[in-house]
Amino acid sequence: MALAWLAGIAGACALAPRVVRDVMSRGDYERLQRVRSQQGERLEMLLSRLSALDSEADQLRHRIEKVYLAYGLTRDGAGGQGGFPFAAAAVPQSLYAGAIEEGNRLQAEIAEELRVLSVFLEEVQAFEEGHRDQVLSTPSISPLKGYEFLLTSPFGTRRSPFTKKTDFHAGIDLAAPAGTPIHAPASGTVIFAGRYDLRKSVGWWRYGNLVVVRHNERFVTLFGHCREVQVRAGQQVAQGDVIATVGNTGWSTSPHLHYEVRRLFEQEGYRPVDPRIYILDHRWRDEEKLLVRARSAPDSTDYEPLPTRFAR
């Protein structure tokens, strides 16, 4: 009996180191798993931050493209033309290997985008410093401040709320409470303020109380359906000055501002362009599509031409 007991003790002592090793290995494994999980969570956080930075860089690119369009600049010869060509990622060998590879790709893409954007920013800054008058006379701010307005009718083809037929809308309609101040989007000279004579033009009479501002011959801006007109013809206005208030006059179904930007083209005279391209202090939900449409220059021939007194 004693011999059997001693034999059992001896066997247990022989097995103990192996059991201890197994227990230690399991503990090390669990600890490594916890560390791996923590590193994975941190990697996911870093990837999320990189994705956010990539999105912000993309939004900044859209803003700079709007500035180029507003000032009439070209991007010929600028760095990064044709997009940012990155090779397609290889199939990941594991979850974390794939995440690391995606992080490296995003980091490289962001670095290249920022490099290109810095070139564009330097060009814009140099242009603004050398063409101060042109910058001040470009209608680059929203005529309505803050976000207390709603885009109810965009620029381009639409169904008329009055005739129910398809027509060309030469501006944008911004719904806002009656009496909301309307600001000059750029420095210029008021060339018309009041209600256009019905006997001279039914089309222009429909604008209701109207303010028209010329900006250094390159642009004419129009503000229709105003309630109160606070400027007079011949008056000089600076960017940001209050020129009128939102109203419901003329052909209008509710208080809103009908805002137009007409740009001088060499062969065509003053032609309507999408005002949202020139509003640099407000972000629109569809800015990427907006930029694509602006670059394609859609035909806009079906609009009320400026009266001679506005165009000269």
C-alpha cells in the first residue's frame, strides 16, 4: 500500500512540470489574445480616423475646385491632374494584415491629396493677392446668412409651379422667413432697384421687387421677390451690405429669394450660371455633382435676356 502511494507521488511529481507548462502556456495565450484584441481595436480606431481625414481632404478638394471655377482659373499644369492613381490593394492574408494594408493605402492617398491641394492653395493665394479687385467683385458669399434658409428650386430645368410645364430656371430659390436680410455677395454698383414696368416686360415684372447689381463688368447678380428694397440705382455697395429683405412679391407662392448670377461670356453676353458654384461660404449636399455639371457647361439658352439697361 505504501509502495503504491509512493509510486503515485512519484508519478505526480513527474507530471507536474508538464502540467505547469500547459497552464503557463494557456495563460500566456490568453494574455496575448487580450493584447491582440486591444491592438486590433486601436488599429480600427486609427483606420476610422484615417478614413475621416480622407473624407475631409476630399471635401477640401471640392471647395478649392469651386474657388477655381468662381475665379475663372484653369488647372492646366497643376500637380495631381487626372486624379490620384493608387494600385488596387492585394487580397489580405489576415484580418489585421488587411487593416494595416488599408491604413498604409489611406495614408499614402491622403499625403498625395494634401500635396496637390497645397499647390492649388498657393496658386489661389497668389491670384487673390495679385487681383484684389476681381476677388472683391466675384459674388462669392451667400446672399442669406447662416443656415436659416432652404434651397427649394435649383438652377436648371424644372417644372414651373405656375404653368406646370418644363422650363429653365435661371437662378436658385432660397426659402426664408419674410424680412430676412439679403446681403450683396460682392462689391458692385446697383443698376436697378424696384419693380420693373409691366408694359416693358412681363417676364421681368414677374420678379416682383427686384435689385440688380453689376460687379466690375464680369458679373450681374439679381435678387427677386423682395419685400423691402433698401438701395437705389447708382449706389455703390460693398460685399456683405444689406440691399433688401426676403419677400413674396411678383410671381411667388411663398416668401423666398430668387437669386441669379449672370456671367459675361465673350460671344454670348451675360449668361446665367449656377449661383451655388460661386457661394463659397456654404456647403451644399451635392457639391460633387454640382462641380461635374459646372464643368460640363450645360446649355442655358431658354432664359429671359437682360434688358439693355442692365447689360450696358
